[in-house]
Amino acid sequence: MYLQRITRRILEELKIKPSRRRGQHFVVSEELVETMIAAAELSQDDVVLEIGAGLGTLTERLAEKAGKVLAVEVDRRMAQYLEEKFKGSNVEVIHADILKIPLPPADKVVSNLPFSISTPITIKLLKEGTFRRAVLTFQKEVALRIAALPGSRDYGRLSVLVQLLTEPKLLRVFPSHAFYPQPEVDVAVVCLDRRERPLVNDVEVLEKAAQKLFSQRNRVLRKALKTALQLDERSLTKVLQRIPREFAMKRVYELSPLEIAEIASVLRTVGVLS
């Protein structure tokens, strides 16, 4: 495979051994790259954010289609390689850990995310991002969690956050050999279109509420609230009086994203979460 040979050669020249701790898996499938480019529907008016630019395989195609590319890379040697490769072009290389910097404003996000931190990056994008569309790679199991429906095994905090703020679509699953080194699982390309009118106002409170509730996912809501939020009877009663009665007897994993958003709003109103 041509891209795999090139990738291995460059890594050897730079004396870089891919880090499993950082979840580094380089795209070596032209078909995967083209799938992401097509899904992004880029124009010369677009500023595109790429997180984990690596050796620039995807970056190069983004630069051909978009007006500007912001390529974030935490590895110093790769960042230096990218700066040299794209000198004088429409690519701005940012040597940084994306989780430790303010999110650069962008119209679209197109990234082969580092697998080990794909969930915190996604949550950061949802909370801080200005993007209209994001096309991202995830381990298949994470992609299934994003698209999961209430009542299913995969449904959880990530499902709720993503579905309330975007319209997610699982575009395609690629085998592990589309990457070097090969991950242990298949990888999915997911498209997130930000909702013009998000179904929740306070994302911080929603995230806290979802995290607390899903720590007790198999309990009915009444018991989950009491345990996860350590509520006394008086505070619990205040909360339960403000939510529909049928919510209280549902198990947490049976609650829809909109129902969890409503519960989060009540928790903020009564001062339990802020």
C-alpha cells in the first residue's frame, strides 16, 4: 500500500515510533481520506481545524479544498515536519495539546482523532466549537455510543451530549488495516452537523448532569438522583416536584436526551448543579 510505505519511511526518517499512549494511528487509506474530504463539503471560504495532523496526509487534501487549514499537532517532531512541508501555504501549524488550549475558531473540523482522547476532544468541540460540520474518525465502539438510542447498551453520556447539540451520522466503517500501526478495532467515520438551534442552553450543566446520572445508569431516576448527587429528602423532593412524574420511575439509560436536558435544567434551577 503506497501510503503505508510513505508513512513508515517518514516515521523512520524522523525517528518517531507511534505512541499507543497518545493513540497515534496514521491514515494509510486513500479511500478513507477521500471519504472524509467528500463528507466535509469544503469550499475556499472555509477555515478548517484538523486535530492530530500527524504527517499531513489528510492535511494536504484539506489544503487543496479549503481556504485555510489550522493543523494542530502535539508531537514536536511532527509539528516541525509539518511546518517545513507546508511552508508558504494556506496551512497554519499549531504545536499544542488541543485539550490545553482555547479551541481555534473554524467553520469545519476534519480530523483523524487520537483514539486515546477522542471522547474528551469531542466534548471540548461540543462545548467550545464554532463549527458547522465535523467529520471525525472514532473507534467503532465510540461511534456506536455516539449514535446509540435510549434503552440500548451503548447509550450514555456521550450519546446525550452529541445528539442534543448536533445531528450525528455514521458514514462508514473502515477495517483496521486502513491505519498504521493497525488499531485493535475497526474505525468509523462520523459526521456531526451542528444544530442551528441546539436543544439545550447550558452545556456545562448538561454535561455534569449526564455524567452524574450515567454513573447510576441502571437505577431508576429517583434513586439515581439521590445517590449520584447525594441529595437529602428535601432537595430530592424539590427536584421531583419539577419534573414529569413518569421520569422518576424510568431507569437512567431509558431517558431520552431531551428528558435528560429537562432534568439538567431543573437541577440548575433548584441550585443542585451550576
